[in-house]
Amino acid sequence: MSDRYEHIEAAGAEVELLGPGAELGDNVIADHAVVIGDPGATALVVEGSLNELTALVGALAAVLLGPADGILPYSPAA
């Protein structure tokens, strides 16, 4: 995998929703954040309003569930 990507195993990944004022290391969440990852290693933090985070989850679901024909789009590795 290239340096652009972090590898997080899905089976061990946790998902957490944090509210305003939550602390992540030296950072304080201003609005809300979804944290996805391995609590002992790497995690992805996406910050935004609840509406923005809900839209992101919808977009992720659309990609994972695929189109109506059941064929997922192919995205070659960069």
C-alpha cells in the first residue's frame, strides 16, 4: 500500500461518535466527529455537523451496497 493510505483492519475497527468539546489528543472537537479505527493504532477522524456526518455515512453505504445491478464500480489502486 502506498504512503498515502493507512491500513485499518475492518474486523478490529471501532466506530465512535464524539460530540462538541470531546478531546482527541491535543485537539478539541468543535462540532461532532466520527472516529473509525483501531483504538491501539491508527484511526480516521472526520469532523462536521451531524447532518454532514450523516450524509457521509449515506455516501459510504451507497458505495458499499453498490448500484441496483449489484456490480460494484472498479477503482484501480493509485
